[in-house]
Amino acid sequence: MKNIFLILLLLACTASCTIKQQFDAPILLRARALGYAKQYAAADTIYFWGGQDPLRVIRIDCSGLVVRCYKYALAGTGYALQFSDATAGYMHDNYSRETDNPLPGDLVFMGSADETTVSHIALFKEKKDGRIYFIDSTEKDAEGEYPAVNGVSERNYPEDDPRFKSFGIMQIKKNR
């Protein structure tokens, strides 16, 4: 009986040791990711569905922007993303931790005003004067007070805009 208990304990420890460890990206790395997003915006990067091009090529979509900015920010730090590519919804569901107090470089999850589904992602810049400022990549026609957009840009909407679904902190892993 004692041996069975020890074997079960060993199996339980082995199972728990194989679970992926993920944790919040450090604040400094989130801010670095936002810095790279600003470089994409300054480079007049155009929107390209499925795009994840490096800075000099300048075609990228919303999730590609987030992935690239975090890859650049994590380079040489001993940390890495847990994935090589993912959609906004998949990052929301699997690779972020929700937060009510986003910091620069955190994730902004968005979608259609009349749906709860996450279909767009951006990098949070700041909340100021009742507005949320962010950097994203999109292609949109002009809409009301908002001009047409094609590519990476810094934009803002009122805090209560129904397109905002949640904020998240990117979950990363240690390189081995």
C-alpha cells in the first residue's frame, strides 16, 4: 500500500511538471512592444490580411503587428512567445490574461459593436480624457468622425465604445 501511494504521488508530480508555464510579460517588455508598433506606424505600414512582415517590408494585419512587435521586444531577453502566429480571438482565449488596468503595450481586444466575439487586436497606449488610445493595423472606410485607415496607425475611441471587448496582458514563456 505504501508503494502504491508513492507511485501515485510520483505520477501526480510528473503530470503537474509537464504543464506549460505561462506568465505575464514584464512591464518593460510590453512597453518595448508598443515602441515597435510606433515604428510600424511611422513607416506608413499598409494593412495586408494575414501579413506579419518585418518592419522594412511594411505589410501587416492586426495580429501580425502584435506578434511582430512582441517578437522584437522579446529578442535577446530569454523570453519568447508561446506561439508563432495566432488570430486576435485565439490570443484572447489562449495567450493573454485579462486586466482592467492596461499598461502601455498591453493588448486591446475589439470586435463588432453588436457582437461579443473578439475579431481585432491592438496595442494599448493610454487612457486619457475619456478615450482609449491604441496602435493597430486595419483597413477601414471613413465612418462618422473617424477618417479612412489603411495600415498601422495610432487611433482612439471613447472608453464606452462597444467595439472594445477587453484588455489583456500577453502571456509569455522562458526560452530553454
